[in-house]
Amino acid sequence: MKRIIISFTLMAALSVSWAQNLEFKISSMGMRVAKLKMSVTENSLYVKASNSGMRTIFPHINNSYSVQFKNDYLPLRYNRIIHQDTLKDTVLTTYENGGGIMRRSKAGTQPFTYPLPPQSRDFFSLIWKICKSAKATGEYVVDGNGRTWKAIVSGGDIDNISTPLGKFQATRYQLKFKPITAQKAEYVDMLTHNFLDESITLLLWVNQGGIPVKAHLKKKLMGMHWEIESISQ
């Protein structure tokens, strides 16, 4: 297990060297609660969410997510290194032969194998697929830690928006999620767990270069915003 994780992490690190790098601020209730960094190449995506060293009422988070994907942004391997308060874990999911295999580093856990419909994506691969599609509206299948979800993407209108990086003309999409399978999913981390919920509405703005520049998450009385702060090579 350790050898698999180390090998995958090294491959992700090498590919990130030629990545497009994006940085976002995450805010809630008018306060900055975390920062998010995203690096993407032709066949990999790396995301880090952290508020280490920040003074915030938001729970501590220092999580990283690495996805290796094939054509059409379909994931092959999805590795998560989780550090939230006292929770520490490494979770590697491998996608093959119409299913997923989840392996965790926590003592006493066994590999978890589960079936998946064709064209299933993890949450971050879904977001990148939407960003890079000429016509992104429609329905997608999402793997939520062993529970299968349907993502319904609507919208496509053009908005003029402001961000810390400046003004953009961006396409606005709305995402809603509905469970396809009934079983309860394993809890892995707060970020991806909170996104997959029937009460969630996610608004995503994508600029003309296919970059997500703004997002707004609504869940009952809670709201969270992502806004782009920098774009670099």
C-alpha cells in the first residue's frame, strides 16, 4: 500500500511541474476561511485546501487531492491525503473494470471494492470535465466514496463577474446532485463529503479559457464562495 501511494505521489509531483496553476480564496459569512490551490496538466489534477496558520472559526483543514485521468477526464487513480483537526488518513481509489477499489491507511481498514456505472468521475474530475466542455450541460455520474450520484448540470448563460484577480466574462453553470444508490457512503473528508448532498446547489463560473474563476456553494442557510486570486504556468 505504501509503495503504491509513494509511486503515485511521485508521478503526480512530476506532472505538476508543467501544470497550469490556479489559486483561490475560500470565504464564508464574509470571512476568509481557507485557501485552495489547483494544478492541472494534460492527464493529472492536484488540489490542496488549507487554512494552516490562519485565524478562522472554520475547522482546521490541510488536505490534498491528486487525480490521474485518461481521455475525457475519466479518473484512473484518486489519492487523498487528509489532515483535518485530529483526523489523519491517506485514501487511494483505483478505477478499473467498471468499479472502484478504495484503500485506506488507517489501521484495521480493509480494501473496499464497489461497482460503478461507465463514465463515472470523482468530484474534481467532474469539475474539470465541465470546465473543458464546449457544451457542459447535461447529466454526469459521480463516485461519492462508494455511493453513486447523478450530477445535473444546467445553465450556460454568460455573466460579467468580478474576482480578486479582476473582471471576467464567464459561463455560469448550476449543479444539483441526486443519489443513484441508497447505501451510505464512507466518510473520507469534509470537502468532498459536503459537496455531494441533495440540499446542495453549486454555481460555477468558467471563463473563456476553460478556467473555473468563481464558485458559490449553497446548503440550506450555509454559503461558501471560491474566487480566483492568481493564474500562472
